[in-house]
Amino acid sequence: MANTDRFHDYLAAYARKDLAAIGAMLSDDAQLRDWNLAVRGKEAVLAETARNFSAAATIDIETLALYTSEDAVAGELRIVVDQHEELRVVDVLSFDAQGAIVSIRAYLGRGDGAA
């Protein structure tokens, strides 16, 4: 499976709020860093993800652009939480040789009305 497919699978699981599916994608020493926090270890990443899920009734994710390298995929995303809160985010997922996610880095942008 290509890393772009893994990236899309992660986003689909996130939009479904499927913690078990995300857990299956993570390496044991996975890292998560966003504009609010940084955690290391699969359980810590899943705990933070679960907090995000509990704070939102719905999560819709649209991929605007993808950028790839040998072991990482970056996606420019439009995320709509609870059908009204719009976030512009760049997610960068890095993968190990077996295809497990070793890092998730999320960068918050600003919405300017452009697609």
C-alpha cells in the first residue's frame, strides 16, 4: 500500500472517529504535535485523539492538496467540525518501513475564503 493511501485511510478513520482503526495504524513510539501540544507514544497519541473526538459531534475532512516524499505525506486540509467550525490545517504524516505512522504533525492555518 502506498503512503498516500495510508494518509487517506488515516483521514477517513479520523472523520469516522474510529479510534481502533487509528490505533492499528500507529507505531508504538508514534508522536503527535500540533499547535497546542506534543505527545509521544501510541497510548498518549490515542488519548489526545480521543479527546478531540469527544469534543466534536461530527468531523468532515476535505483534502485540498497532497505533497509526498519517500517516507511522508503532507496534506492541506479543510476540516469542518460540527458543521460550522472550519479549520485550515496541514497534516504531515511520517511512516516507517512497515507503513506504520511514526509521527503526525499538524499546522493550523487561516481560512481566507479561497479553496
